[in-house]
Amino acid sequence: MINRHISRLRLTHFRNYQSAALDLDARHLVLVGPNGAGKTNLLEAISLLSPDRGLRRAPFETLAALGSDGAWAVAATIETPDGPADIGTGAGPGEAGRRVRINGENARAVEEMSAYLRLLWLTPSMDGLFSGPAGDRRRFLDRLVTTLIPGHSASVADFDKAMRQRNRLLVENRDPLWLSAVEAQMAEYAGAIHFARTDSLGHLQALILDSLEDENFPAARLALTPLFKDGSEPGSSSALESELKFRWAAARAADRTAGRTLLGPHRVDFEVRHAQKDMPAALGSTGEQKALLIGLILAHARLVRRMTAITPFLLLDEIAAHLDPGRRAALFAALDGLGTQCFMTGTDPMLFEALGAGAQVVSVRDGRLSPLA
């Protein structure tokens, strides 16, 4: 049973949509159309109803439609157990940030949207996640954590900002007391980031181990590489903050020479292994890696439902294109089992036939939406 869904979606001057509107029921939504029609743009619009920067991580000032005055807006009505909630986000002309409104009132923080909906997504660019740069895996992990802990993305952003300030101060050879103050800020954010990651991974791993028998989507074994090369890791936030401040102060000369901070949560890697084969995910075939990634997202969706009582909406871009019929059917069955509304895209409507009456199908052409029978 679905306990919440998006019933209305409105886009104004967003990407290639001058104006678009969709009225939806609780079924899944499938967007079909040629490449470049605007399917992913619509998923991106929905992804902005979360604390993060959306599935493309694009600067907000680049989202406005060409030829517009620079303003853009995304608005949705979320049907919840407590009644409908109207949520909107957007920016005015020339604004670098964005604003959020909930039920007609300005939100004090973007994290307030998470009281009404949570979002997870998969895009084709994530297909090489396990064999790509460590930074991509960290961002993927942080998106998972943010779905559980909405303030996590702000901690990551604040840490990055403070770290850039420290790097500048090192180059400018500023007063050590100033550096100490910045490093104390960094340590506070780093502690929050590290323990949010480790706690979330612990819960996710426990849930995954309960479903090792699922043959459709392989299970994952998850780990973070150590913060420190010697493997030591304080067990409390305060102890970790003290250790980081000590190590950053001792590493100032080396970091000044390197031109960057060489130690911290921005340097760890998110390690994923294929549990059944006990091998690194990066060594699996393309199909195995895709299935592993899907299984990871499905497991995390179940975890979010268990821990927050909100089943996340799933945004799945070109999800069915490279799955065989058996695995597609297994995916659709798993989505139905989650009890949530999923938004999927594809160029061929035949790939989604197994959904039958369980999905609304909308054609996308040049930023125009039209329902299909």
C-alpha cells in the first residue's frame, strides 16, 4: 500500500520546459520519448525537492529555460497520511541559490522538505560507479545518507567550504591561530559526516545481509576505507574531532606543499563487494555491476522506510534499457513491493509493458507532455 505519492507536478521555465503540468495518481509514472526530449530534465526537477543539488548537481543559476529571465520553479503536491502538502522550490532572476516554500510559507531550511518526501535516484552516468573515481562513490554514499539524515548534505557542504578556506590560509601563510580556528570548524563537520556515514552503512549492511538469498539482484558488502592510514579511529565524536585537529595542525607544512588538505572524510573511499562472489564490485561484468547498484538502491529504500516511516520516491533514468526481460520483471515486482511511486524513463514503451495498469505512461516530445493510453 502506498502511503504517499506526488499527485501534481508543475514546472515553470525549467530547462526545456517553458511550462509543464502533470496530474498523477499513486501509480508509477513512465516517461517515454526520444533522447533529448526532456525526460531526464523532468526527473531532475523532481530531484530538487530534496536537500541536495539534484541528480545532475547543476548550479541553480543554470536551470532556467533558454530565453527566460533566469527565473525557474518546480512545484508539487504530495499526498501524505496527514493530508496534501504543497512544496515548491525555485529561484528568481540572477539568484545563485534557491528558495523553498512549503504550504505557502517560506521554509527556513531546505531540509524541511524531507518531512514530506525522500528521494533516491539512479542515472546512466552512475553505471560506472564502482570502477570510477572515489569522489563519485563518496557523493553516492552521501546521497544515501542524506535520505536518512537530511542535514548530512549541509555538513558535507560546510566541511568543503571550511576546507577550502584552510587551503587558502595555508598558501597565504596566515596566523596559526586563524588556522586553528578553521581546523576546529572542519573537525566538527568531519565528525558529523564520519559518524553519519558509518551509522548509516551499519544499518544498511545489516538489512542487506537479511536478503542474501535474492538471486535477481546481488547483495553488497559495504565498507569505508579508514580515515587514518594507521587504521586508528576514535569511537566518539569528541575524540575524533580532537584527533583531527591534532593531525591537521601537524600536517600544515605537507598540506601547504601539496596545495590541499590530505587527510579527512573527503579522502575516504566507499568500498563495495559482490557478496555472493566475494569480489570487488569493480571486477564484475557490466550487467553484474548494474544489478548490484539496483539492489543497493532497493535495499536502501527499504531501510529509509524502516527508519523514517517514509518510503522514498525512486527516480530511475533509462533503468530498463540494459536489463534482460527476467531482471526487468524482477525490478518491477520489487518496485511494487516497496509500496512507493517510481518515476522511470525510456525510449521504448515496450520495455515497460510488464507494468501493465500499474503505471501511467506519458510521452515527452520537445518539452511537451502528453498521456498515452
